[in-house]
Amino acid sequence: MTITFLRLPTAAFRLAAFTATRVTERPPAVRAQPRQRWGRLIGLGLGAVLVGHGAAGAQAASNAVAVAPPNCETYQRARPRGGDFEQLSELFGLSIYRWVEADYTRYHDFLLACGRSLPSLRGDVPADVWDAAVAQSIAQLKEYTGYGQGRPRTQLDPDTPDYTPTFRKMSCDRFTRASIEGWAGNAAPGKIEEAPFTVPVEYWNDEVWQALENRLLECERQRQSPHATRTIVRRVIGRQRDRYYWEIDRAQEPRRNRKSIAWAQEQQRQEVEEMEKFRREHQARLAADPCNRTEVRRQMMDAANAMARTRYNARTLVDLINGRTSGLEPTPGRSCIFTAEWSSGERGVVLITQRKTHSVTI
């Protein structure tokens, strides 16, 4: 029997654990097109709330992750002949300001399918232009929500409250250029003394600014103001965003810190779980490995100690642990890797190969 004794450094078997976080960006959105006749017919006619319908009458859940279209028949029965895009939030179960490209695609496919299965849904829109009309409606909706307008949309936590309906509950008397430009009263420029329009300062994110822009534009149109254009209103709102940017950012900092701490704790928890899982699996493999059987370890330890005493008088193995089968030796016999502990206090890794022969080589 031949026993080849090889001492390897512990560092050669060092285990490295890595934790990776994948950041997924939303696909680029298509810039909205100008309003046209067919798009308006669908945007105002089809994009409406199911009045009186129980499922659609509920407020959109802030933690919803995708739109949930109703069936075509219910949609056809309940849709009014007018309305605004905000009503789609209730109809499809998710705030329109939180739709992503996949949600717009579902809405698009829903309108196409319903237009084919219920010709009366198209109204006076000819079948051969229905696809174009639906596409125009989607473009209008994207313009309305600010999706794909050149500004990245804030990544919101699922539990972030939805304050976009707040403005629609208030009279248009509250929404004038003067009231918006002077909402902080006599405070110093950039200083917000209280929650503007009842929305807490820390929650003035992209969707809230966009909802305010839409409400001001709607009120300006109701007043038949000469300034009732998207460009002018966007400029008014944009000045306020720039003016209060740092004040709002400071108000949001504690929430960001809490989120970062929670994220770090979650990562740590996952790492602990992964390491514990690895430990259990490793122990299970060791328990099932023939090299780790008590009689095998003792046999190889006795043989290795005998060789060590013969060749290295001052260096004696005292124990072999954590034995596992090695695939490094293709020849017949048994080849095992062990963690070795010497009487000197050193630890290392040894590869012991046992062959059926009468020669001994070290």
C-alpha cells in the first residue's frame, strides 16, 4: 500500500462569499405625441372610470405592481363619454403615475382586444384606424403622466403613499400661478414652512409634481386663461421644483437613511442565511462522504502519523478532520482531502492517497 502525503497551505482552500445586487433600469419610454382627434376620443371616452362598479370603485393600492384591466363587457357598460386620465388609476387598480412600460403595453393590448370583440366600443372610430387611435391614446397618457419626458422617474418604495389624488379634491381657486409661485408665503426663498397643498414635504416626488402640473393646467383651461398650455404650465411648475429642491431633499433624507439601513440589514440577514445554508449542506456532504467515516479517517491518520514520524521526527499529526473525497488522483484506490492539525498547533490541508501496492513513496 502506498500513501502519498502532501501538505497544502490553508489559503489554497479559502472560501470567498459574495453578495450581488442587481439594479434593473426601466426600458426607455417613447416621447408622447401631440394630441389628435382619435387619440382624444379614446383618451377621454375609453380611458374612464367604471362608475358604480365595485371592483373599479376601490382606490388604487399603493403597493400594486401591475395594472389589472376589467373585462370588456363591464368596461363597455360603465364607461362615461368623458372624463380624465386620473380615472384610469381606479379602473386599472394602479395609479397612472406609477405605470411602467409593461403597464402601458397591457392597456394598449386591452384596448385593441376590446375594440375587436366589441365593435360598439369603438364608437365612430373606424376599425381600420383603431390601432392608430389606440397608439395615440397611449402617447397622450404618457405625456399626461410625464412618462418619457426626459426626466428619470423616482423609484418609489411600494409603501409610499399616493398623494396624487389630493389636488383633485381641492377647488381650482387654490391652483393659480400666483398661489403656486408664492406657496411658502413670506418665507425665505427655498424655505418651506409647512406642507404645500397638504402634501408632506418629504413626499414631494416626481408623481406629485406631475399631478400638480396637470391640475394647474386643467384649472387654467377651465378659466380659459391665455396661459393654459402645457409648455407654460410646465415652466411654472419647473421653477418651483428648482426653488424647493434642496428643502425637499433634506426632508427626504431621514427616510432615505432608514431605507438604506433596512436594506443593509436585509442584505446581512440574507448573507447569514446563505452561509448557514452552505454550512448545513457542507456538513451533510461531509456526513455522507466515505472519506469522513470514522474508520477511514483513523486508518489514514495512523498511516500518515507513521510516515510523519519516520520522515519528520519533530512533526507529528494529531488529528485529521473534515474528510472529503478528492478527484485529483485518477488511479485506483482512495484519495481523500483532510483538514490536519499538528501537535505544533499548526493547521493545514493534506491530500492522502491510498493505493494497493507494496511500495511507499512520500
